[in-house]
Amino acid sequence: MAWFIPSWRGKLKNSKERLDKYLLGEASSLAEDLVGDYFNLADKDWRKLQYEVLLNSNYFLCLPPKALAGLFLLETSDFLPRRRRNFYKLVLAEDQILSLGLGASSLRALLLYIFTHELIHMIRFTKFAASFWMPEKERLEEEKKVHLLSKEVLSLIKNEEIEKILKHFDKTYLKEV
């Protein structure tokens, strides 16, 4: 079971490009700063939020065809149960993201939204505000909550591209907007 961010509808372009690791690092770092400030996270909170970012084209975890990203919960293997730890894999659908044909600033805004959205999920799961394993019928409501929190966090940045991305996901998650 995993959580997914849906893509734009419509025809997608075929891209031979790759996501720039610097851009990924910049987006994840900014998202961590914004989310950490918003939720007032201490170092001990960040230690509980262990996660890796992977590109779908380089990894075996499958995403649905129209997903931009997926969040997976995994556990380290150890003979002793007390040594096992949960950690998250944030898998980005690189081809899907690049096929949207976004310019550099729009791509940066989209990646910032994805990282912010998924970090908020992780925080809610680790603080037991929501369950990673909740039934499918409850997931849409959780996605709405996480989107609204993401929107609130990202509203601290005044940027036209971020506003466009937020409006798109308003239509996706809120439907009535």
C-alpha cells in the first residue's frame, strides 16, 4: 500500500531529460525548512522522519501510470524487533513529471509542492494524526487535509508558479473549488 500524488490530465510529452539532482536537493531542503518551521519540529522529530528520495525509473517500487509521486512505508530488517525502524521511500515518477513539459520555475514549484505534501504526510503518520494504513475510503479526506496544510505552508512563499500549482491541486483534491 502506498500514497500517490495524481498527475495532470491530458496528453503528455515524451521527454528524454532527467531531473537535476541539484533541483531535487533544493526543493527538498526548502520543503524541510518550511515544514519544520510550520510544525515547529525539533531535531528528535526529524530523527523519526527517516526518508529517501528515489526516481521511479531507477527503482523497483511501482507507481500508477498517472502518479507524479508515491510514498511507501518500509521497515529495516533486523533479527531483533527492537532494532527495526520504519522509514519512508518517496518515489518520484521522473518521466511523468518531465513529460508535463514545465519550464524551470514551474518544475521547481511542482517539486516543492510534492516534497511539502509528502513531508506533511510523514509528519502526520509519525505523530499518529493519521494512519498510513487507513482504509481506501478515508484516504481522500486525508489527502484534502494534507493538501490544505501544504497550501498553508507554501502560502508563506509569494510566487506565481507556486500559486498555479496550488490551484491545480485545489481542483484535484477539493473538487468544489
